[in-house]
Amino acid sequence: MHFLIYLVLFYIVNGLAFFKAFQKAGMKGWEAFIPVYNELTILKIIERPTWWVVFVFLPGLNLLFAFVVLVELAKCFGKFKLWEQACAVLIGFIYFPYLGFSKDERFYGPEYARTAFKRSVSREWVDAIIFALIAATVIRSFYIEAYTIPTPSLEETLMVDDYLFVSKINFGARIPMTPLAFPLAHNTMPIIGGQSYFEWPQIPYYRLPGFQKIKNGDIVVFNYPAENLGRPVDKKDNYIKRCIAIPGDTFVIKDRQTIINGKVLPMPVTAQAQYLVSWSDKNKYDELYNELVEYQQTQKMQRNGTLLDLKKIGIDANQAIQDIRGPDIDPRTGTVKVENSMKILMTANTAKELKTWAGIKDVKIMTDPKGDTLQMKVFPDFPGMDWSKDNYGPIYVPKKGDHIPMTVKNYYIYQKAIREYENNPTLSISGDQVMLDGKPIKEYTMKMDYYFMMGDNRDNSEDSRYWGFVPEDHVVGKPLIIWMSLDHDVPWYKTIRWNRMFKVI
């Protein structure tokens, strides 16, 4: 309600500001009060293409568009000095009423604005920068955007500090939903920090047609659904995962193996899992353990020992600090189950090679059994659920138009989608009865398509197993190519991972 009041007041003030100026320019005063149409009227006055009005709906560009048209309108009143144009931009709600009501000010027209003033070199630079910002924002919003991999959840398919180009057009460009924003910033202001956008107005979700659909196994960039900072959908942090299940799929994970509609989904060869590695040679075990402690304290590999050897076969040192957790201890009793053992995250090929090392007793993949309540709780956590991250489901991924029976179990599975993503805050359950708007319902019709996302690095990935479905309005785009890749754990002259440059994803 408050938003609507502010919006109405804004358009009233805006209309009053331009009412008399429009009349001086030969237009109708009432045209200043009509949203969007008033922008078209200004474009007509300054003789600019009417299609420029689309910039009103583009975040960042709408501010630049407003600055440009206000300056051009001021020029039509013979205002070419920098301070005069600054007044038009900064206090236009005062300056344009003055131009409209003052008998000493006259409207000269767009032809006069184009011929009566020669731009200085500095003004040429300003215009060039504005044009560059406009072009960059259009490209970023509708075609392609740069993205950096922040976490190891897709290693080794995508590595931390891989720099990607993400296509917006493959799945269809999403019309910006938060139009008033600082150019080329996502949700935080560069350098100074703080929020880079205004939360109102909000544009309803709409996506332009793409030339492909999201398929099982596609890597997708999306806005993080579980974010609870209250940011608009398109200003939530970006995440990147592999799409395991698409709308209409039923899938299950059995002992780490994903099965889609009854068919086994092959695990990528680069996928990592947590293995329990045990040493028959206690000295070898102690050597690695001491190296890890030393590396954790210094962030330098000062020895030519086991840790360096592990790095050679693809076990990242920083990751090792997080994922090599010492001996396998029974959490219920606190006793060591396997002596001289560590949990190490690695690929199947790495595990196979590690088995051949001298001093290694066993390399065994670790699997959370059903009903393992000691691990991190998984989605959707309904009463009596015995799912774990490695034994999960079966679960149905809803598609637009599906009629979902509102059983108690389905309530817990789909409540987040219905309540949060489809804006039904009154959804609730009383006993075995599901209620919406205070009335019992037997089924619910889904309004959007949904996806289930997971990382290749299944044991070090915060994904849909923990926070649920990704709605279609959260989808950002498809990564295409790695244009730069950096490794900050090595000397500066070895920082660039040349073997990953321009690698197609």
C-alpha cells in the first residue's frame, strides 16, 4: 500500500513539474501526468526515436536515459551551460516548472538545440562514456555477462576463479525486474559498497524467447533461491550448478547414484566425492597430517612431501584443509572407527591413482545412509522423512500447469514454491488439511516451471538437496566459455591456468 501511495505521489509531482513546460513546447499539459506516455512526449519534443522508451525499463540505462532526455529538453529551452543542465538533472522538479512558468524563458526547439551549441572536448568524452555505458548495459542485460566461479561445488568441471561468459539468449533473456539500478552493478555498489538499486518499482517476470530449453545435465547460472536478505529476485546472488532434473521429472538418489525417470544419470568424470583414505604406514599418515597443519598456518608448501604429491593428482591444498578432517570418528560414541584415516574430496580417477601409492591401505567412497539424521538436514524435512544427501527422494519436479494434490507430504515438498515463489503467503496446514486463504484445498495448480540443481562436487555443494527447487524466474543464463582462469595458491608468475583459457563449457 505504501508503495502505491509513493508511486502515485511521484507521478503527480512529475506531472506538475512538466505540465507548463509541455504547453510551452506545443504539447498538452495533461500528457505530463501519464506514465510512459509522458516519456514518449518528451522524445517527441526533443525529436528522438520513440523506441528509446524501452530504456525506461532497463536497470541502469533508465537513469542514463532520464539524464539524457532531461538535458536535451533543457537545451530546447536554450540551456547549454553545465550548471543549467545540472539543474535539469538534479532538481528538475523545480527547474522545469520555472522554465514553464517564467515569462523570461522561451522554447526554442530541437533544431536550435542541435545547431546553437558546439560541444567541447570534455563534453565529447562525457557523451562517449554515456554511450559506452548504454551499450554495455544492453549487452549485459540481454546478451552476455561475465561471471566468476566463487566456490568449488562444480570442480573439476569449473574451478574456483574461472572467469566465464554467460549467455542470456540461450534460455531467453529475462526482462530486468528491478529497473532502477546503478549501471553494470549487480546488487552492491562498486568500491563504496551498499545497495546498488531501488527496490521499487518492480516489473513482473517476463522472459524473451530463447533458442533452447534447459536440459538434464546443463550447467545453469541462477539467482540463489534460499537467500533471505529480502532482495528482489534479479538482485539475489548468482549461483551456478548442474541441472539434474527438469520440470516433469521424477528423480531419486540411491547410494549416490542419480536416477531420472527410471534411467541412471551418468556422473561426470570430473565429479568429486568424499573418500575415506586409510594408511597402513603410520609415518606416512603423520607426515601428511603435519604438512596440512603447517600449510593451514602458513599457506605455503614448504616441504616436498605428500601434500605436494596430492596436489599433482588434483587435490587442491585449500580444499584439503576444509575436507581432510582427520580420522573417521563415530559421532555417537566419539571413538575412532578407522585408525590413521582421513576424509579427502577427489574424483574417481584421483581415488584410483591414490590406491596405488605406497603406504595406502584403503580408499573407500563415503555414503550417507538413509535416515542419517546426524548430517546436515536435507530438503524438504517433512515428518518421518528418512532422506539423506546420498539417498534422496523420490521427488517430483513440478512444471507449469501441474495440478499437485495437497497431501501432507506434498505440502512439505511444495510449500516453499507455492508460498514464496508463487506469492501465496497464506498457505498453511492444520492436521492433515492444507489451507489457502483460509479455505481447505485438495490440489494446487503450479504457475511456473521448476528445476532441481546439484553440484558435481556432491559432498561439498550447497544445492537443491538442501534448499529445494529453482523457479524459472530465477534462471539467469548458460555459461559458454572460460575466458580467464586464475590459481591464487601458486607464485604470481604461475597464476594463470593457461590450459583452461578459452575452454568451452
